[in-house]
Amino acid sequence: ANMFKSGAFESFMWDGSDFDYWTSVHSSGTTLNIDNDNGTLKLGANGNAATPTEYIEQSVYIYYPNSISISFDWTPTYTGSPSYKSVYLQIYDGAYYYTNAGWQSGVGYYTLLAPALSTGFTMKASIDIPGQFAYGYDRGFTLRFRIYEFHNENAAATNYVKIDNLRLDV
């Protein structure tokens, strides 16, 4: 299970509140479940809105890359029929955000949707990040990566996603 860690790929460590080199952001009073579950990241919340607000984030400086990709396995688990069965990733360089449609200014998300019958099944995701349209790959830059909670209106303890083998390949 490899996570970003100071620009290297090492197993993430858990201190009981945060993963090494990751920052968690959540509002006071919200139900957020971030856990180390047998070496995987377990993340869930009980928000009832289409736009996510709770996340963990990591930044890494990338020095003149030829290509960039992020890959990982993810396993959604949920009960009932939640309205929002998604994991949102926010990948950005400065003010530019990478969405499913490409780079844009402002705020955007790369969205992974959990298919209707996918609960408990592991899926692989690979995101090839193209050069930022204003600069391409002709410079170094800081890439920031946020993982928003598995977002639905049910209980955080029973509705979550597990993420494993998270890698940044440059």
C-alpha cells in the first residue's frame, strides 16, 4: 500500500488521528470516519449534499515530469440506496483543477462513481494527468491531491470507501 510521503512511495503510517504527511480537513460537528483498516485508507462521512466538504490532502513537488499518473484500488461499501455514491478527487496545480473533462480554472473535481452493484467489490482506477494547458510539462510544479469522503447521506461507519495501492508515477 503506497501513498505519497514526502515525494516518495512508502507505506503510510497512522498515529491515531492522521496519516503521515497527510492533512485532514473537516468541519466541526460533522461525522467523518478516517481510519487505517488493515493497511488501507478507509474514508467515509454522512454528508447529505452533492458537493463534498471533508477531505485529506497531500502536496508533492514534481520536477519537470515527462508524464504523471495516479493509480489506486478502491472498494466502496454502502447500505441502503444513497443519493451520492461517489469519491471526489481534487487534483490541482495552483488555480487549475483537473476534472474528468480536463484542466479548468476555479474549483473542480475528478469524480469516481460507485456503480449500483459495486458495494464490496474492488475496482482499479488510473488517472493520467495531462500537462497543464498553460504550461505543459516544461517546468516543475507542486501538485496537490485531495481525497474527499465517500459521500452520501447515510452513516459514515457503514458507508465508506477503502483505498489501497495509491501511487503517483512520474
